[in-house]
Amino acid sequence: MRDKCGIVGAYSHKQSNNTSRQIYYGLYALQHRGQESAGISVYNGEKMSTYRGMGLVCDVFNNGNMDGLDGYVGIGHVRYSTTGRSEIENSQPFFSEFESGTIAIAHNGDIINSMELRNELELLGYKFKSTTDSEVICHLLTMEYSKTGDIVESIQKVSKRLIGSYSLVILINDDLIVVRDPIGIKPLAMGNMDGMTLVASETVAFDVVGAKYVRDIEPGEILLINDEIKSYKMVRDEKIPRAHCMFEYVYFARPDSILDGRSVYNVRLNIGKALAKEFPVDADVVMPVPDSAITAAIGYSRESGLPYGEGLIKNRYIGRTFIMPTQSERETSVRLKMNPIKSELEGKRIVLVDDSIVRGTTSKSLVNVLRETGVKEIHLRVGCPPIVSPCYYGIAMATKKELIASDKEVEEIRKTLGVDSLGYLDKASLVKCIGLEREELCMGCLTGEYPTSLPKNIQEYEANRC
């Protein structure tokens, strides 16, 4: 699975030109949200400078590549692709010149109706340099801004046309604008440090630079940050509830982040404890599939009284995008990513805790690897309920036909994976573990019921997703 993406913004109220360093460190902390490309745009009072590149943050910004990125206000981005191919033209921030100056935009989310909007813009004469939905947003904003001269009013008008998820940081000349979509699907938070205001997808971006977490950006909120900070609201239908992505809590966010006022670490501990209550088993040890299931496994161990142990060691130098073309090579890739400790596994009855199962191919290969070590029993516990439908809001997990739970009951999945028992966390239990109301969460991939309308050409949209 892939998430799209991680964003950072910074404004120095002392107008010191060091924001690019803080953005760089913030992006480093958000590297888990995107490993395909990275970029930074800054403004120094006279001009906007942008540098983007393919690869990890540390690879893109090396050998003096940050020279010239001096400015007191700026934005940054790390990317995984969901709409638009993995290439330099689609890296962000996306930047452009227009009659009122320069604009740069960084986007976390996915605009479902972006192709329809793109076609309209092309008919109006707009030229596209990329295949991303972020450029669509950019052109819509510049078009409205040219009419109104008011960026807040422009965003309010554009938001009415966007279907999907979007957290945005926008740099228009020397103004930093921060936007979270009306139902708050993607996370976005604000922090401050020593005369600097920062915003980021996750609070860990503040921790790394010593900034203080202030609050989350509210769904439908627009922040205009310059000498002062002004907050505005989008015009939204109050009947449409908030819909925070449940998968951020289950898998994507770092466990040391705070999302919408909730500790991700505590949520995952609660998930593990709930699994132990719902699916107890007589076993020797509780083990996680590293790294994202570690916290849930600790919770299972504490609640069940079974000892926690490591049975798999992860190779952290293989990225999430490591994909092999054949089945035998995919099995090799599992071994490259996860190496078993035979002395901890042989003859043991293990509770194996994972955060989720999507296609099931990796889980099956991992079970085969564990069986070869001489494991006596494998009891798989999954911290996310069965995924039965695709995500259309920025998580490229699979098409419906590829999802193992879309057409199989739990017992059939158990047999397919080759485990002795299988337990998925219940949807109601997941909601309780997160601590939000059911109506405040997007659980479309678990229910097939989505918080927004879907375009008529959804099949074409799916065909264009990476």
C-alpha cells in the first residue's frame, strides 16, 4: 500500500532565511509517507526558489542542492504516486508563474474528479506539465485568484469543485496558505518554535526540530499565514460529517504522532488489547510483523499475559516500493525484507500480529517462511477489519478484485494463508480503539460506503491510478 504524501510548511515571523532547513528536517521525519520524490519551495522577499528530485530526502538534498534555497517562508513535499506516474515532472511542490506572481503547491490526498476538471481546464487553454491532480488544483486556484485577487475566496470557490481528499500547503509570493478538506480525511497539524509557525502532515515533523505542537488544522479550515495568522472556514454542508482516515491510525502514521488530538501509539496499543480480548489463544509467544504492527503486538502481549518476542528481523534498507515481477522473485523479496530467527520460532506456538491484510500475497509468503523454521502453530491476528473495497482518497492499496477479503470469508482466507487460526479486529472495536465517533471516520475500504460521491467515470479513474 502507498499513501500520498507528506507536506510541510514554515513561516518565519522574524523573516530569517532558514525555513528551508526546518522544512528539510520535517520532510525527513515524514519520509515514511513518501519515498519517490522530495521537493522544497521558498520565498525570500524577492523571488521564489524551488528544488525537486527523485528519491529519498537525504539523496535529493545533498551535494549543495540546498544552496540558494534561502527564504523566510516555504513549503515541502515527499511523494508516493496515486494519481500521476512516478517521474520528476510529477514531483512536488508544483510551481507556476501567473499575472499576480508565483505560486507553489504541495498536496497530500487524491482528487477523484481530477480528470474531469483537467479536461475542462484544457478546453480553456491551460497547459499541463504533469499528470498530477495537484497541478489541476494549482490551475484552478490561479484562475480564480486572477478574477478575485483574494486567495481565501479563491480557495473557497475551488473547494466546491473538488471531490476527494486534500491537505494543502500553498505559497503565493510571501503568503503561506494552509488548507484541509471539509471532511478532514488527511491529517494536518500546526506547531511553533522561536518565532516560526510550522504546519505538517504529522506532529513528528515538529518534534524533530524542537517545535511545539499547537493544534490540528480543522476540517474545512483555511489558514493565511504572514505577519499574523488568520483562520477562515470553507462553506460546507453541515450534514456531511467529518471523515478522518482510519488507516492513518492503523498503519500509515508514525506511532509517535498525534492525529486529531489522539496518540497513534495509544490507538495501536488499544488495537492489540482488543485483539487479545476478541481472539485469545493458548500460545507461547506474541510476535509482530515489523515495523508497523509492533505496538499492537505489545498491546496483545500486555492484555493476554503472553510474552512478547521477536521472530522476524526487518531489513530497513529496502523501501516500500520494492516490487518483483514473478512469484518466485516476490517470495525472495519477502525474505529480503523479513528474515526469521529460527531459534525463537522452532517448535513454538506463535501469535503473529499484523496491522492489515490487503491482497494476502505477502502474508502467505511470510507464513511459508515461518513454517520452514519449524513453527508449530501460527495464530494470525489482524489489527484492521477485512478490507473489502478500494480507497479513492490517497491510499493506492489495490483494485477490488485484488483484495483477498472482497470475495472470501474469514475461514477461506485462513485456509488460503495457511495459518492455524485467523482473527480480524471488529469494526466497532476499531472505532472504540481510535476514540472517535463512527460518523467521524472514513471506513470506505471496510464497508464500501464512502464519505463523498464518486464520479461516473470511476473505472477510468482507477485505470489511471499508479
